[in-house]
Amino acid sequence: MTRHLTLIGAGLAGGLLATLLAQRGWSVDVFERRGDPRVKGYAGGRSINLALAERGLHALRAAGADGAVLDKAVMMRGRMVHSLDGGQQLLRYGKDDSEVIWSVSRGELNITLLDAAERAGARLHFDRRLDAVDFDAMRAHFVDDTNGQHSEHVFTALLGADGAGSALRNAMQQHTALGERIESLGHGYKELEIPPAPDGGFRIEPNALHIWPRGHYMCIALPNDERTFTVTLFLPLTGDPSFETVRTGHDARAFFERDFADAVPLIPALEEDFEHNPIGQLSTLYLDHWHLDGRAVLLGDAAHAMVPFHGQGMNCAFEDCVALANHLERTPDLAQAFADFETERLPNARAIQAMALENYLEMRARVDEQDFLLQRDLERELAQRHPTRFVPRYGMVTFRRLPYAVAFERGRIQRELLVEATRGRKDLDGIDRAWLDAEVERRLPPLPVEG
């Protein structure tokens, strides 16, 4: 008997999961409410550039799509911090160029993954919005919003990769309590653009994620292979300054000239971009349950949407795809496979959601503070002396595939050590290295070797 699964959502996670499942012999149908971006173009204006790291790369390798993605990605070595006085400082992500992340376009990546899914044998259905689900009759009802046509699909199981506003999640909640909680960050974002330089090159250092930290708000800029930068302004929704007080293009120019002066010459269409592009919302979605026995399961943003400040939303979703495909391959019973998937991934999703929230504070307010920089210096020193025990939390999250929950707990212990060792100091002279080495060995067992 042919094994069949129905995916809701043909975004990044949907495209990747469809590929992985089809490669494993599943018959796969994918339904997407939007039109085919390969025909209609990708709708932008609300999409922060994506930072591809090892977890995501591992998943793309499994799907055979890593080469096509990296061909259009731009390497980022670290954070280029822009201070208020115009000074710049590069803070590396890792020890050298073997530890970097990659800036990728969401639209280009989506198209690459859709092509991969079709090559693997998945069937893609566009302009099909999930309207209702009859879980007793195992029938899903769809509407084509371009012409109002209704259609019905008989399913064995529904896999929800349809994002933070998941229609499948809403349908599941009409049948069972999932324990949904949504916590707004109280900040929003708006996209701007740095175009290529007159000679066709990049206007600023291309191999870095640029940050303008300003305490309660910030700007970032990620490079694109077209020699542009996607600039994202993160600002509170209320207060001063906020999107309440910075409302027009004229307001935005005055605000930038005051707080991001070195960025103003880089963004010639500042006023137009600000007025044209919408304000994106930033929230964290928590669920206590991700599946409905063997009939439906959620993954990616549909199960655990997070704020984008650790660059792990996509990487976490891709890790979900690999984990779910593996559980389905190992366990014939769908209900057991979905339950095992949830047991494995839910605590890790909670951990990266917490770290993403923490990283916002670090990026907007801490990256240029003296105690933070001193702790980073000591962190690098300890990582060199204890490479199997003391790995910076960012490195555990970004350059390894250690479970997020393990990285979160080890990072907490390491941060305590750094604070204890540097408290009241202006430099690293006089630190008791023998005590510190002993504490590292006492508090941090060796990390497992990844295969």
C-alpha cells in the first residue's frame, strides 16, 4: 500500500519536508494558499533576510539542495558593530572562516526548495487555502481565492508547515486543546534597502552582518548576492522613539540622521521604502502539544514561531523536517512517530525561543558595552584552552547540531563563570587561571563528538 502524507504550506519548511519525504518513498501532496512564486514572483516587504547555519545546512545536504543554495549565499564572518559616532568594529562569530553563517534570500531559497520537491516526486498545489478540516471523515477542504472554487482532499495525515498563522493549527484547536500562547515582543520591524554602489559592488563590507545598536532599538543589514543589503529597522511599537512617533518617510529621515547617521547615505530610497513597506510583527508562539494523534502534526513556525534575533527560525524548522522525516521512517505508526517527534523537538524549540529573546537584548544594547566585550575576550581564551568543554553558546547553536536545550543549559553555566571571573575588572590581568580552569573541568563535562 502506498504511504501518503499531505503537507499544508509550501514555504521553506514545506518544500524541504516534501523533498525529504518523497526521497524516502512517501507519496506527498503539498497545498499552498499563495500562487507559485516561480510563476508569480515572490512577495517581499515583510521578510527579514535569513541566516543559514550548520543545522540548516545539514538539512539541505540531506535533501541534496545545499550546493544550489550556497551558490547564491553571501558569507558573514561576524557582526560589524556601528557605534553612534560612526566607528566600526567586527566581532567574529567563530574562531576563523571555518565558522561563519550565510545570508540567503528567502524568496530564492523557497524557489530552490520547491524545485527540489518536484524533482523528488512531490505534487505541489498552489492557490489552495485550507478552509476547514473534517478530522473524523479525514477530509480537508480548500478554497482557491483567485476564483472562489472549492475542492476536497482525502488525507491519511496532515503535516502543518504553514507558518505562524497556521490554518491547520486553527483547525486542530477546534478539535483538541493545544495550549496556545502568543507573547508579543512589543517591537516591530520595517525593511529598507542599501542598493549596489555606482561601480556595481557592495557599498559596505559584504562579509558581515551589520548592526547599529541603540539600546532599546537597532538597525541591521544583511548582504545579498545582487550586491544589495536588506536593512531592517527594529523599533518599539509605542513610546519614543517608536513606530508611533516615526510614522512618515520624513520622520524616518530625521530619526536616521540623528541615530544612524552613517547609514543615511547608504539608503537613497529611505523615505520611499519606509512609507511603502509594512510594519512586521514580532511574537513568540508557544504550544503545549503539536499533534493530534496520528492525524495531524505541526512543525516549524506553525508549532513554535520565534523572534529572529538568533537567526535560528529557519534552521530550527529545517531541523524539525529532518527529525520528523526520520521518525516517520523509523516508526510505521503515525501517532507514535508524531508523539516521538514532539517529545524530541518541543524542549529544544523552547530553548531556542528563549535564546532568541535573550539575543535581542544582546544585539541592541550589549554588543558595544565594556563588560560584554571583556567577557567575550575571556570566552575566546577559555574556548582555546578547553576546546572540548568550553564552547561559546553562539558556537554551540550556530556551528554545531548539539540539541538546543543542551546548548542553552551549558551556555547558562558558562555565562555564570564569565561573570564571576570578570566581576569588577577592566581587563583580564590578574584573573586566577588555575581556579578558572578547574571550574571549567568541574562544571562542564566534555561535549559529545558529532558525526
